[in-house]
Amino acid sequence: MEYAERLTVPWWLWVPGLGAAGLLAAEIWMGSGGLRAWLPFALLVPLAAAGLWWVGRIHVRVTDGELHVDDAHLPVRFISDVVPLDASGKREVLGVGADPLAFVVQRPWVGGAVQVILDDPADPTPYWVVSSRRPAKLAAAVLAARD
């Protein structure tokens, strides 16, 4: 069982992001003519779009016996358990009692997550917390790849 997901920014966050870039460009423009009339819009709006795309670039995959989260990868043989988390469970795991050595890839616009508990004596990382829109399917894919 393979799994793939991209943690893209939802459309409703693009509207205020691009709107803020347009508002900032209008403030810089301030009714001037010439280069100052169009340059802020030509720079800031594409820059904001590129920033929103970059923030939503994270890929989560389970392939070839490994869990890939962006550039990081973890062989499934070092995974002892995977716990799917809803929004409140994610908040609890990332709260005050969180382990500072944990590996965390968390996106605030994604409600769910999985906690991947590690069993590797050579690695000081106790667990990974990874955002996921479908945490139960991700957990099942990791456990299926491990078994």
C-alpha cells in the first residue's frame, strides 16, 4: 500500500495573501506615475504567489519501505507505532509536554496529523509528528509498509 499527499495551502488562504500583496503594492504606488505605478504590483503579487506555493510544497509519501516527509525519510523498520491524530490530539502532542527532540512537520491549515513513534536506539528522536489531511490512511499505509 503506497500513500502520497501534498500539504498545499487551501484556496481561502490565497485570497488574503494575494490581497495583502496588492494592498501593499497600492500603498507603495500611492498614485505616482511611471515606474512606481506598476513595479510594486509586478513584483509583490507574483512574490506573494510564489511564497504561498513554497509554503504548500511539502510532500508526504510512503514508498519503497520508507516514510518521506519533504526531504526527510525514515525507513519503516524503525517505526514501532503510528497514531492518527485529530485536531485536538495534534494540539496535545505539540503542546507544553512535547519532546524538544521530536521531528515536527506541521501545517496550521491541516487539521489532522500522525504521530510516528520510533524504535531506533541510535537515534535520539523519540517520534515524528507530521500533518496529514487523511491521518488514518497515512497511518495504515505506514503500518502496512512496516508489516
